[in-house]
Amino acid sequence: MSPRAPLFDGSTPVVRQAEAMGFVGAQQMLEASPYALLIANEDGVIATANSNASRMFGLPQSALAGLSVDQLLPPRLRDAHQVYRRLYQERPRARAMQKYPYLWAVRAGGEEFCVQVQLTPITMAGSTWVVAAIRELEPVAE
């Protein structure tokens, strides 16, 4: 088994802020989840991810940290997602993202896949962060 890359490499300001707020200590909780987990700031920049997210998106955890969540969507959906993300920040609450029958994500190699996403806001040190729990789905034939 290869050693795991650290969740935080200190390479971006949001990662350094997350380290200072104690997300590093939450690594064991993130790793215990059967879901892919991302924690992002109010601007949609990922502060940390678990190894399931790394496997799902085909990127090392260190590459996910500092990346915009919008980059994990197919290019055709990114502009709309930025608008939805801003609206969510106005009234953050725990909820599933289910406006459409399928939500789409994209792996590092460009392969699109269906996902189910649950959003949960958390507040730490006066900042709102969003935990996204992501599960891959098999599309249903129509």
C-alpha cells in the first residue's frame, strides 16, 4: 500500500486557512466516510478532500485542494453552477442537489459520470464552509 499524500500541502491561501482552522485534525473523520467528501470555502475553492474523492475524480488529494469545485463539472455546466453556488451561499442549508434527474461530474481524464450530492454548511471561525458528500450513480436507461 502506498503512503497517502497529505491532505494539506500549504500551497494555496485557502489550504493554509483550512489548516489553521483545524481541518487537518478532521482527516480521520473524512476518511471514515464511504462517500467522496469535499470541503470548500464560500468561493467554491476546495480546502480538503478525502481519498474517495481522489479516486472518484482521478486526482491526488493535493491536486483537489485549491481547485474550484466548478472544475469538477463538465465545461458546459460550469457557468450555471457558479450562479447556483452563489445563490446557495445566500441561504446555506443542508440539502441534496436534485434540481435535475442527473447531476454530472467529470474525472481528470474528461470522462463524465452521474453523481448524487448532499451539501451541508458548517461555520468555523466566522467563515461558512460547505461539505459536499458525493456518490456516483449508474444512469437509468430511459
